[in-house]
Amino acid sequence: MAQRVGFEPEQLREAMKDPAVEAELQANITLGGRIGVRGTPAFIIGGRLVPGAIDLDQMRSLIAAARQS
């Protein structure tokens, strides 16, 4: 998969060993837990947590509603 998007797999594996990467992942996991994210995907639209996959029409509708409030 890494190669398909232009990354060299071995370079990616090395980069992933960087403690800063682990720290960023842990910070995101902690934040997600604090705001109630329990899985992926999840979206925050207009201050509202929207868990799970949504289609484009749903996304547009939620964004439009958030813009009106």
C-alpha cells in the first residue's frame, strides 16, 4: 500500500519508529477518548460528533446545518 501512494516501505517503517510519531498517535488517541470517539471513521461537524461512515449527501446536509446555527 505504501508503494502505491509513493512511499518506500522500508523508509516508512523507519519513520514509524520515531518517538515523535508514537507521541502524536497517543495524543490523538487520548483526545479521541476525551471527546467520545470510539472508532473510525468519526467526524466533528459544527461541534457535533458524527460516528461512523456517512455518505456525501449526509456530510453536505450536516455541514449546511452547522453553517446555519
